[in-house]
Amino acid sequence: MTEPTPVVVRNFWDFMSEGYESDVIPKADSELMKLVAGFLDVTGILDDETFMENFTTTLHNNIYIPFEIGDPKRDLWSQIRTCVHEHQHIEQGNRDGWIEFGGLYLTSPAFRANYEAEAYGCDMELEFWRQGQSFDAKAYGQRRVETLKNYGCKPEHIEQAKQTIAIRAGVLAQGGLENKCSQLAVAWLNQHAPELCGL
């Protein structure tokens, strides 16, 4: 399978950022992210070091990343998938209103699970495009949802997210891309990096 180049990854992020008017900010440079890390640590949702080093975070149109875009030392395909995932959160904030989205995401594990399940749908759609017909979307989605344990979600919220992602896997099996971000991403990738597609 052909791997993306750093140039493709950077160009893809530029495309998505321009379309959503998002700004990409190094997480380590952000005082705000350090405050959020402290809050998550104190509340027991996630320890601060893990949050700062392993999680990309989107607040309004700012995407705080713990890596350098196009850095070949970090999996390049996962950088593309992360870009789509995070822009889906921007899509959610624009759709639901940023105050409502942010408030529910931070205070409600159930809503947090739902929002992440939708963004995991983007992950699943991108992987389907990448891996082709042999890709087991349902199994991938179920594994992806298990990461909600790191988001302070309870078993019942994770189970709800699993049901949501199973439905989305069924739609994907019929060839449908539900998320606007996935649709934009796949259109760009088909035009600029078709060699990455396994379909």
C-alpha cells in the first residue's frame, strides 16, 4: 500500500484548514491547553501528560496538535485521518453552536461519547477509502469506540457509541459517506492522492 508523503499531508491540512477557516497551533506552545490539561487531570478525566502528548484538541476553530504536520517520524496516514476527525468537531460546533457543543462535551460523558462516535465515523470512512473492500468497518469502529474509556465515559456511554458506530458501518458498507468532512476529504484525496486509495 502506498504511503502518503509529507507534502501530501501538509497540502491536505492546508486544504481542510482553508475550507473550515481553522488555525493549527502546536499544543505545547498553548497556555490554554496547559490549563485544560490541568482541569482534565484534576477532574480525573485524563492525566495531563497524556492529554498534552497524545491527544489533538479542537476548541472553536483552533486545532491544537501534539505533532508537526508532515513529520515522517509520526504515521503520515494517521495525520490525515486526525485532520478529518478534528474538522468534524468543527463541523459539530458550527452545527450545534459552540457554547452548546463545548458545554455538553466538557460536562456530559454521554454527549462526549456521541460527539466522538460521530467523529470516529470519519475515521472509519477514511479507513474504508484507504483499505478497500477488505476493510471490516464494524470491527474497526467497535475498537475505536473503546478509546472512550480515556475520555471519562462510562460503560453505558461506550455501549451507546458502539450502537451508533455499528449503524454507521452499515451505511458505509452500502457505499455511503455520512460526514461532510469525510466527503470533502475523499474528494480531495481522489484528485490529489488517488494512489493512496485501496478501493
